[in-house]
Amino acid sequence: MRPDLRELLERIIERLKNNTSPPQLVLFVFFVLIWIGAVLLTLPAASASGKSIGLLDALFTATSAVCVNGLIVVDTGSVFSTFGQVVIMLLIQIGGLGFMTFGVVVAIVLGKRIGLKQRLIIQQTTQSSTAQGLVKLSIYMVVIALSFELLATAILTLRWQDEMGPGQALYYGLFHAVSAFNNAGFALWSDSLTPHVGDPVVNLTIIVLFVIGGLGYIVVLELFRKRSWRKLSLHSKIVLLSSGVLSVVGFIFLLLIESWNPATFGGLNFGERMMAALFQGMAPRSAGFNTIDIASMLQTSQFLIIILMFIGAASGGTGGGIKINTFVVLVLATLQTFRGGGQVHAFGRRVDSAAVLRALAVTMSSLAFVLVTALLLTVSEGMLKEHFLEVLFEATSAFSTTGLSMGLTSDLSPAGKVILTFAMYLGRLGPLTLAFALAQKKRTSKIGYPEDNVLIG
């Protein structure tokens, strides 16, 4: 690199560090990562045909990968070359773990010091409730992610090597392991994982990956360290209990309802039906994979999936949505209001009133954005009112970074692609991050920055 160009870049970086708040820097870096990915995906080498797929489709795909969403406008397995697929996989890994996590690891290897502002940025990208211990957390995040991804890669490679040979099986295993752990939902089959609807090895491996990624690194670390329910923090207890309840509800509901649907569970045997209900009942929590055709499901089931997608995964994890923490705080606050008001408690612990207000702000702003996105899609796609559920489904999937689709994305207009691209970007960062970035808010609370995590302790 020429000295004058290097000096210019150093000045730009220094100016960004000194004149931008952590939320603003997070928005900027994610924006840059998306455009770097988009440029790489527009290259002819990234296309299986040797011809560029175009900037808009590349931008949509790059945004979906960096924001670990999974919505696609072109088929990942057939349209992109191996180079393009590897670019997507790397974008998923960086987007899922957070760019600052990799930066911390590199800085430690180079012997660099991690300052306060860097710690605040790490807190922002990981949605941690405190700025303490974030350097160790970043290291643990990389170790946990790589450990589970490599183990799952080995399992999937053994499972697929007889079907496609060891080399391709290894590649497919690695791609889907990275995609699943980061709750991205990208698959190299055009119909996602529907060919493996009754395969217990594939289903259980993918489920374990996206569940662990969705729980969050703080919860996983506590489970490894404390190994006792009584010693877990309030955050971990609520995440584990509520995640289990929602998963059971999704499983039972889909099993009972879709068993009457000949287009989905009706053609499966009992074992396949149980596996499909388990997988599809848990996937809406931000996984993005599907083992049955979502468009063929009954509208009742599709609406349940919309609700589960909107709730999403846990704070600090690789999933999206308003976060299950937010949902539980609102439920507890509502129940307490019905009892006559007063302080909100959970497991004998007090939930700060500021956390309740943040939960309300996150939920209302997220709901408003989903509805506005759906409204814009009805205009851009010219949908009739009987197709509104499909529009609402795609809008919720984009904002919650889930990636499940009823098929609308395959026929999106250019305007529709832009709308969902923005929805994925904002959904990954969170409405409060955008609000704090625009307002140039300074950190004023000890519970979180900018308080997307609504639980204490």
C-alpha cells in the first residue's frame, strides 16, 4: 500500500475512533462489511455461471449473511460458485460472532491493549449486560463457536460421506455447521433441509447448534462453569426456562395441527412427524432452516411461527427477534400489573423498572418496524389482501433475522429487495442501537449499552 494512502486510511480510522460513539461505529462497520461482501459476491468468480449476479442481489445476499438472516433471492447452492459460498460462510461467521470478537483475538495475538471504547463496542456487538470481562468473553466466544462447529462438521461429514464422497461431505458439513451455529439458515440445497426431514443425525446436530447459538455465550459459559440451577444468574434461568417452554409449545402445536395437513406432516410416518415437529417448532427462534415446506403449512401454524420469530432468541446469542429476555420481562410486568402493580420479580430477584421500560421500548419499536415493513411490501409487491399473511411472514422473518420464507423472496421486485435489505440490517443491530447512534447517546446506565439487554444479574 502506498504511504500516502496508508496515512489517509489511518487518519480516517483515528477520526472514526475519536468522533463516533460505539453504536455509531457498530452501524458503520456492519455497513462496511456488508458492502465488502456485496462487492465480492458481484465478481464473476463468485457465480457458478461465471457471470455477475448483479449488485442488488449481491447486496441482499451479503446483508443476509452478515446479519445472519438466511433470506435469499438466488439459490446459494446452484447460483454461487465455491468461492462465492466461502465468502458467504465467512460473512456468516463474522456477523454471528461480531467483528469486534475477531478484533480482540487478533489484538491479543499482536500484544495490543484493549481500551475502554473497544470494550464498549464489544459490549454493543455481543449485547452483554456489563462491560466487565468482555476480553475473556470474546476469547471464550471464539473457542465455543469453533469447538461446536468443528464437532458438528465431523458428525455431518461422517453422515454424508457415503452420499457425496468425503471431500464434498466435509465442505457441506462445515458450511451447514457454521450456518446453523450462527443461526443464519443458509443451506446448499434449494429446499433447505427438507431432504433430511426424518434424519435424526442431521436434525439433532443442526438443532443442537442453533439452540446453543441462540441461548447466548453467557448462558453457555454459566452452564459449563456452575453446573447447578441454583447458582445460575437470573438471565440464564429465564433464558433456559422460557426457551424450553416456547420450544415445547411449538413442538406440540405443530405436531397436533400439521398432522392433519397432507401437504406437510400427513405424508410422514410417526418418527418423521415427531422429528419434523421438533425441528420446525424450534427453528423459528431464529434458525432459518426448514425441513418441511413453510408455504404448504396451515395458516394457523404460519401465524404461530410469526409469533415465535418475533420473540426470537436470547440476548448475547447469534439469534434475533425482540429477544426472549424482553418478552419475559413484559409478561412478568403485565402479570404484576394485573395483581395491582408494584415491583416486578423473577426467581426471587428484583427486575429493575428501567429494564421494563426498555423492554416496552424494544417491543413497540420492533412491532412498528415490522408493520411498516409489511405495509411497504404490500405496496412494492402489489399483493392482494388475501396474501397479507405471506407479506407479514417475510417482514417478520427479515427483522427477526430468522430467514424462514413462504416463497415471497424468490419473486421480489427491486424495491422489495431494498426494503427487506434494510429490514435485515436494522433487525440485526436492533432498534435501540439505531436510536442511540442517531442521538449520539452516551452511556448512562450500568445495565447495558445501549440497553438492548433488559435483564439484570
